Amino acid sequence: MGKGFRGTLKDFPGFNANSDAEALYNAMKGFGSDKEVILDLITSRSNAQRQEICTAYKSLYGKDLIADLKYELTGKFERLVVSLMRPPAYHDAKEIKDAIKGAGTNERCLIEILASRTNEQIHSMVAAYKDAYNRDMEEDIVGDTSGHFKKMLVALLQERKNVIKCPLEKGARDEDGVVYEDLIEEDAQHLYSAGEEQWGTDEAIFIMLLGNRSAAHLQLVFDKYQELTEKSIEDSIKSELSGDFERLMLAVVQCVRSRPMFYAKRLYKSMKGLGTDDNTLIRIMVSRSEIDMLDIRECFRLCYEKSLYSMIEEDTSGEYKRTLLKLCGGDDDVAGEFFPEAAQIAYKMWEISSMTKVQLRGTVQPCSDFDPASDAQDLRKAMKGFGTDEDTIINIVTKRSNAQRQEIRHVFKSLLGRDLMADLKSELSKNLCRLIMGLMMTPAEFDAKMMKKAMEMQLLFRLILCRSPFCCQNSPDPSCTEINSDINSMMSICDKTKKQQGLNKETDREPKPRTGEDNQGAGTDEHALIEILVTRSNEEIQAMCAAYRKAFKKSLEDAIHSDTSGHFCRILVSLAQGARDEGPADMAKVLEDSQALADACNADSDERIDKFMSILCTRSFPHLRKVFQEFVKCTNKDIEQIIKKEMSGDVKNAMFAVVRSVKNQPSYLADRLYKAMKGLGTDDRALIRIMVSRSEIDLFNIRKEFKDTHDASLHEFIQVETMVGDTSGDYRKTLLILCGGED
């Protein structure tokens, strides 16, 4: 990252400890306290200067400054100010102490601190812990943790010395910068042999190498590992390890790659969703304010569509918020610049993406003792007579591959003279019916149905948004009945749509007009159209187009033209051709395409969109990974930042989805699942669409990405959402079976 001082707090010029001590004393004297004076003074002094103020305060007034601050202040603001007043080593020591005291253990706090601190910081923290609590930190951690997780924590705690060790000698981490050139390939091979190459995992090898080698050495080992295996070390850890040990090892790798990026992700997770993890937010803002907060801000803006400053501003309040914003040091959205240091990380990310060969895994496998006739008879029995045996239906449908389900459909009609799909539709209801029906369709039929539904949403949204008394029960149009049945399940999406279209009050009846690219097919589920067309292969898209024409007597391209317009329509039509290049990157063409995209950044809006579309919608994914990597080299900017800054509306969403899928498609789909369930209400169509369509392709990979990004497993997220009514009963049970297990 950037050289020189990269913090946001530094020594205050003209500092006078006695004057500051007096100012703080006066701010807390009498009834109440002047919080503005306290926060302005403390956030404009370095930690070393704050220690001098503490000493001066005791000398002048015979009182402990931290004790007085605790007495005068309350809540999160008090915790933040008091944390700022402690020396860094004592602050870390207290965080460790709090993480292991009491009934439970805060493993994520232990992971964050021990995986990210330097040799010197670890040594000072251990000494501070001994001084403050008269206890040995290692003994306390050993007593509160277990297994391989405990062993790795102990390895990270050791006093580190700059000594050359034999390849697998257990000891302390090398000092930063120490690289053993002759051991790089050997270490990479040891990691491969300990994990991917054998049945089971030799965790001790991972602990010895990741717990002892310097960050500089491990960077080279990880690059060599990827070269040898065509798989990133992160992907190997996700597939080979589990639980807190997996989280710890991933944190170590992330800190080796980029500590600021690691902290940026931790900060985002602390504030996203409902509620704020204030302990994590305070800990990182305090501990990094004099080290690398500027770099963290850059990484935050690189990864997310907002600055760290703006997210803090939205998520916190009062003096607590003002203090955090002072530590943050500025709003990068206002600055509007893309920092050169962030480009270095972007380049490395694309390099890793272009080198990685991901092994995709589904969660649904073919049944080994499959008997379609028996399954057909059991399904008929489950739907015959009074009531329906949903458990039998769920167990059969979710434990057969799609090809096997098609055999069951055929045999059901041959043996019983009945349409299985029609029987299921009449016996099941609501979301369970949609989910089971989706599983019983061929992938092409299902995708065609989802595209049709996405473009039918215009009428449904109009009914919801306007709270219309209109009822379709007596309408000659049979589609109205299904639309009415969808309204209740779609009410949760209504509030989000009202915000997007300007309906801010219950009495509003008409949406505010939208202009330009934002006015595409008002009510259409553009995100669904984008998701399907971006994530399907040429073969899948061509099969979907054929299924669409067969089912709806109209070409998909004509339907897209009818429901969308402008550049967005042209992007969808281009993707719907199913004619994307296939095969590896053509390096001569890579350089040409990356320069063309760079030149387009300076063109007018229409020309820029045309050029981006001609490349992003037609080149193979391996080729685009190399193009985006070279684009960073050409412009010192990341392609994602350009799209966010220069495009808008559905065009931006489509281009951004292409880039996200090129970089890491399971991660993109994990994010779509998270958005489908987060907040109040669930977008059940999106949830069903992804769970059904990816269950035999890459749902296992999506699960891993979901857990890595959101600090909760997909299985757990689906279960927790039932508590607020998003998924329940047989519908939830079916989703959990498709999910394939807890991570």
C-alpha cells in the first residue's frame, strides 16, 4: 500500500499536556459534561500525546483521567473515548481479556487481533496483558479454546525471532520481509500435499507454515501454490478446513494479502444489515487510526458502493458518530477520486482471479439406487386421498437429480396416465409449490419461466404500489389469478420499490417519473433478467430461448424488446444470443480490449456504453479476467469503480453483474441470496430461483462464499429468517435440504 504515514490521527502541533488536561477537567467539572470539547480534543491528539495528558491530569488534579471519563460519559461514546485513551498494547490486551472472559468466547475477536498484529504488537500486547491482569495470555487462551484453532492461536502468540528455520520446524513467525527463496516452491508443495493431494487434511502443516513464515514469504508461496494447483490458497482452505479454524486461517491469508483489505471487510460486516457490531467497529477504528486508516478507506471504497465515512454516518448517531467520523478522517465519496494504492490491490485481485481454476460443486447428487417407477408410485400415493404427504414429496424431489426427476415425470404419465406437474400444482400451495415445481422443470423450462415472470412483474408491482381495489377473479385473463396469488408474497418487496420510485407515504398513489436508463420497464424485475442472462452458459441460454418460444409462443428477444428499452434492452438482447466467446484469453486481443475500454472512459456516455457492451457481453470469462487486469495497468483504476462512477440505473447493474460474475460467480450469487433475505421480508422468487438453478452446479461454492462474506452460513441464514416469517414449514425444510448442510 502507500508509503509513509497512512493514519488519520497524528501528533498535534503546539501540544501542551497541562493545557489539555486542564481543558478536559473543566469540560467534566460541575453538572454535566461538555462532550464536544472532550471528543474534539481527544480525536486531535495522537495516542502518545494522550498518554502524556493522562500523566499531567493525575499530577495536576490527583485523579485518574480514564476513571473520570468513565464516570462522566455513557454508552458507546464512553467505550470509544476510553478505548482511545488506552495505550495500543493495553487496548488489545483488554479486548483479548473481554473475548475470553465469561461463559462464551468471542472467537472472531481473537481471530481479528492475533491474525493481524505484527511481531512487535503481539509482543507488547502479551506483556501488557501480564501487567494489567497478572496472568499469562497464552495460558488463558489455551484454557478457553480447543483443537486446531487453539494450536494456531498459540503459534501466532509466540515471541517472534528473525531466525532461519528448516522447512517444517515449529517456531515463531519470521519478521516481515524475511523471504527464503529456496523454500518457496517447497512450502507450496507441502501445503498441497497436506490438503488437496490427499484424503483428509494434515492441519499441522498449515499451522506450521502459516503460523511461522513472514508475510512477504507467504505472498510468494501463495502465488506458487496457485501456479502449481490452479487454485487459490483461500479456496483450498475453504474446501479442506471448517469452523473457527477455517476462519482463522482465512484471516491469516487475508492479512498476508492486505491488512487494510481485511479490516475494510471487517468494518463492513460490523455495520451491514440490522444492528451494528459496535465492539468490532470501535476496536478497528481505534487501533488503525494511526496506522493505515487511509488505506482501509481506499479498500472499503474499492469493495463497496460507498465510502467508510458515509456508512458510519448512516449507521451511527450522536457524539459516538461524530467521534468515529473524526477517526475516519474524511469522506472519499466527496473526494470522488480512485486512489492509486487501491489500484495495486485491484490488480492483484484480478491476477488471482485469472489464475484460479475453481472446482464447482453442487449440493444435489443423483440417487444411487434410483427407481423411477417406485418414485412415481410413491408420489401418487402421497397425493391420493384426503390430505397430502408433503414429506414424501420433498424427500423424493430434493434427493434426485434433475435428469432423474424428468424420468419420474415421464414414468408417472406412462404408468398412471396423469400429469405429475398438474397433480403437484393442485396439491401444494404458495412458496412450497413454486419451489417443488421449479425443481421438477428442466433447467431450460425453469429459466424460461423465471424470465417470463421477471417481465410480468410490471402489472404485479402496479397493483401492489397503488394498493388497487381491482380484483381479477372475474377477469377472462387466466394470468390474473396467478398475479393475485402472488401479491401477498410480494408485499415485502413493495417498500423497497416505493423508496426507489419515490413513494414515501402510505397515501401516495403514483410513482415519481423516472428518466433515462432508470425508466426501463417500470415494475420489471431487472435484477432477475440480469442475473439469469449473466450467469448462464451459451448452451444454457440457447436451451432457455427454445423453451421460452415453446412455452409462450414468442421469442425471448421479442419479449425483451417489448418490456425494456434503450441501452439496457440492447445489453439483454446481446446476452440472450448465447454467443459469448469460449476458450482461454487471447493475450494480443486482451491488450487491444483493455486499451479500448480505457479509451472509452474518456468518450461520451453512449459511445462508452457501446464499447463496454461490445466487450463485456461477447468475450469469454477467462479473457475478460485478463482484460480487467490489464485495464488496471492502463488506467490505474479498477473496472468496477469506472462502472459505478460513469454508469447508472439498469445499465450499471448489468455491467456490474458481468464484472462480478467474471471475477467470482459464486460470490456474486451469494450476494444475490443475501439481498433476497436481508431486512424485512424475503424476495422468495430470487431465493427459489438461485437455490433451484444452482443446486446441481455450484451451490456448495456459493455456500462457502456466503459464509466468508456475511459471517453466517447460508443454512443458518435460512433458519434464522424463519423467525421473522420469511421461510417456514415445508418450504424452509426443502430449502435447507437443497442447501446441503451447515458450514
